[in-house]
Amino acid sequence: MKQTLKNVFHSPKFVVGFIIFVAVLLFSIIYPLISRFGPLDNVVQKDGGFAEPGTYVNVADVIEADLDGSSVKFDVDTVSNRIEARLDDEEKEMMLDFCKNIASTSEKYSAEDDETIAALTIDDITDIVTIWQKYYDASLITGTKAVRNKYKAVDNKLTTMLSEEAIIIAEEADGELTKSGSVDMKSFVNTSDIASRYTLVLGSDNFGRDMITELSSSILVSIRIGFIAGIIASLIGVTLGLLAGFIGGFLDNFITFLTNLFTVIPGFVLLILIANAIGGSARGTTLIAVIIGLTGWPWTARSVRSQVLSLRNRDHVNMSKISGHSLPKILIQDILPFVSSYVVMAFILQISSGILSEAQLSMLGLGPATTKTTTLGLMMNWAQTFSAPTKGFWWAFVPTILSIAFITFSLNLMNTGLDQVFNPQLRD
């Protein structure tokens, strides 16, 4: 046993896969313990829920920090950053269209700007704003009232952003507003002076939940589903494979018939039918894992049977028969140790298959129906349902996809490494 483990951990592929899997597992265990949020806590109150990754500071604390004299004035251009951040793509396109197609109709238009305007793209926001300020006139805009109002709204927004006037802070007293302070446009506050700061490493999902905390919790639940499914599928497959291969006869034919029946019917289709028949209210994570395990054993049983067929007539097995050993004792002591390496590899693949099956079921809306926990598949389903891919909210689905990929890749890499150790034909 000691020598076997030594050989296993001398396999580069197994070691790399093992390290990746352990790293993901440790992240899923440790991060929820140190996170200030729960995996299902609604942290962000925002329309649509999705908040971009970043550090968020409390606005009231920023104003207070500024008013108590802790702010610092920087002689920098704050206007350009403000314009770039607050103008959306549609507004930039409208301004670009004005520069290229409408500005030349102004009586003040100078041909000297032709070359500049011709080279403008949506990324040249500074030059676009310069041309806009120089030639914009509401009377130049033609079209419907709605179109004219859009241009007017963009101009008003731009005027506000270009203003360098201080923002007045007012307080209400006896029904009247009185000035209590002001915030200069070039005032900056060190974020370490802000009392309330929260960092969303991966932003929030559609429910306003901290993505990285939810992701770490989901990874652990999905791995648990994979382990439960893998244990059940491996136990059933190994037991039936041992019995069919060793006893033979009618029992072998019956088990082979069952295996072929489950093989002919696509396993995932069978999984869908069973999950759908159970109903949403009853589908918990454990039940989904059991269903996956109960439908994933055939190829393990078939492979174990073929291994046992080559072992059942060996001398040590015949000696056990002559000695009158019981069937369980012969299977466990004389047969199972010789197929144990394959059983371990099959178990690893069953875990990987269980995680992927849960993700597939959840994407179809047939995954666990629970409000107490979440899985990688459910996170993918929510991202799809709330159109995260089409809206560009990459943080809602890319980390989940990568997590599934890393887990399954590491397990398959471990399996390949074990195959190289135990299969003489693959050894270097």
C-alpha cells in the first residue's frame, strides 16, 4: 500500500490534478468562514441585483469625511474621468453622430475642424466633447420631439459634468434648507478614512448576493453532490459487476440485460425523466445526488465485470473455492483487491460526472429546489434566467464556468495519472 501511494504521487499528472482539486476544495471550505456575508445574504439593493466587482464606500461617510477637513485637493483633471465614466455608449454615439453629420450645418462651423471630425471615433471622447461644445445648438437638431429631447438631455448632462462648481450640502431646519457645507469638485478622500467600505471581489449576482461567497459555498455543495453520487454509483456498479463476473450464468445474463437496458436509454434522458417526475418541491441536493448515483452505475458495472471475468479462474480464487470460503469473502478478499485500482479511478470519474450532471439538470431547471443552499448549476441557471451573458455581466457566470472546469479537469487529470501508474501499457 505504501509503495502504491508512493508511485501514485510520483505521477506528475496525478499530483497536478490533486493540487488543483485540493486548492479549490480549501477555498470552498475556508472562504465562507472568513467572509462577512452569508452565501445567500442579499447584500446589494439594486435594480437587477448585478453590481460590478470593486470596492464600495458609503456615500454619507465620504461626505462627512470631506466636511470634517480630512479631504485633500488634487490639481488634476477630474472632468475627463467624469465624462468617460458617466456617459454611456448610446450617448457617446449620439454625440459622435452630431459631430460628423450635424455640426457642419452650424453657421459658426469652421472647415479647420474637418480633418479632426473625419478621424473621430467613439473612443475620442475628449475631442468629441470639444466639437460638441463649439457647435452644439438645439436648433440644429431635426427629427421627432423625442429625438430632440434626447439631444437636449445629453447636453444638460454634459453641462453638469463639465461644471467645476462645488456641490452644496444643505440641512433642513424649521422647514427651510440651510447650507451646512460644500464639496469641492477637486476634493479627494483617502479610502482608509471612510468608515464603511465593502469589497465585492466578484461583484453580486441577480439577487444582490456576494458572488465570491456564494461561489465558494456552491463549489462545496456541488462537490458533496458529486461525492454522494459517486459513492452510490460505484457501490452499485462494483457490486453488480463482481456478482455478474464471478457467478456467471443466469445472474450474469440478468445483470448484463439490466446494464444494457440502462446503456441503451441515454443516462441523462433517464435522469431528466426521474427528476421531472419527482417534482420541484421535493428535489433537495441529497435527493438529486442519489438520483444521479442511481442512474450512473452501468458503465462501472460493465467494466468491473470484464475485469472479474479474467480473475475468477485464477489459482488463488480456485483455492478459496476448494477451501469452502463464502462468496462475500472470496469477492472481497480474492477478487476486489485486484480491481481496486480500477474502482478508485471509476469513483473519481463518477464524482466528476455527478458534478456535471447536477449542473446540466440545474441549467434545465430540474436541479435542487432549495432556498437554503446553492450549487454551481443553480448559479448558472440564475445567470441564464436573468440574461447575465447577453447583458455583459461576466462575473455572474464566468467564475462559475471556470470553477466547474477546474474541478472536472483536476479529477480527470488525477484519473489519467492513476491510469498511467496502474496500467503497464501506459507507463513511461
